[in-house]
Amino acid sequence: DMQDRVVKFMLHVQNSPQVDSNMDAFLEILNDPLRKQILYCIHSSLIKQVQFFSNCSSVEQCFFISKLKSVLYLPKDIVIREGEQGKNLYFICKSKGDFSVSITDNSKTDEENVAAEDNPFKNALKKQKVFAFLREGEIFGEVALLTKLKRTATVVSDDYSTCSFLNKNDVEEMVFNFPHIAKTLRSKLKELKNENMVFRRLMIRNLYYL
């Protein structure tokens, strides 16, 4: 099964020139204006897809374009896992299916939870309850980076997909240089509040700036 997944991943890479390792070397030898033009061509479809980018100025778009990195996922790949530290903010570029968003099902018995706690792979043992689906043009992973909390949900790629992402340092630079964009993202976190979800109530309580 592992060998089969490696072969599928390499085939996926061949069909995704934006993640070609030779591309980075090629971009390094270009001057800044030409590099920005090429990066814009690579990420132009994402800029048009994601409302977050369409509301940005050309200067702001150039900042994001210069920072975005691409990553590929196979069916059933776990992109982020509930309880882990947040490192990246993701944008869904292309996907043949959805990204399922799930949280731990707290309805399990005490015995089951104790068994999970004693196992180093406890998060994999806990039953996950899917409560949302993400599609092309949507973003995820912003909660952990903006609230300093651990990941509040698990996100799984349901099919072959390509994402672009900003790492933690990129997001911190965005907050410093474009605080109004960070404020817009934080304001959208209010929409996540749901009295039936404990992790969302915890998130809202930690947003002292809202």
C-alpha cells in the first residue's frame, strides 16, 4: 500500500509543474520583476478563486504571491490534525473532491478514551465526526495561527488535490505589514461560533481582540 501511494504521488507531481523542484532553482536566477510576473502566472487562478485575495490591493497580492508555496495531497491524506500546533495557513487550489473537516467525537465511553490516552497514536484512535466540507477557493488553518491555540479540527483531502500555503513566519509578516488583512481574518472567526461545539467556544474565549 505504501509503495502504491508513493507511485501515485510521483504521478501527481508530474502533473503539477508548480511544485517542480527545478522551478525554485529557475526562479532564483531571475530578476525580481520577472520572477514576480512568473509567480503571478503560476498563482493567478488561485488569486481569482479565493475571495480573500480578490479583496487585496495589487501590492498586497504581490506580497502573497511571493510567499505562497505549493503542496500536493493524495486521497485520504491528513493535511492538519486536531490538537497539533498550527504551522501553515492553507488555500485550496485544485481538487477532484472535497476536504472533510472533522472533530473528535466526545460521545465515546470513558474506557475508550482512557485506552486512547495510553496509546502514542491516540488521535488516530479517537473517532472523528465530520461536520463540514471545503472546496476549491476556500482557506483553512487560520484559527490556530491567529489565536495561538492548537489545531481545532482535522482536515483530510478526500481526493487528489493541490494547495498553496503560507507558513507561520509569512502570516506573522502579513500581520505586521498588513494589519487590516489580519483584522478581516479575525473578524471572520466570529462566524465560527457554535454553541454545540466546545472547541469553538474555547477559540472565541481566547480571542481577546474581538
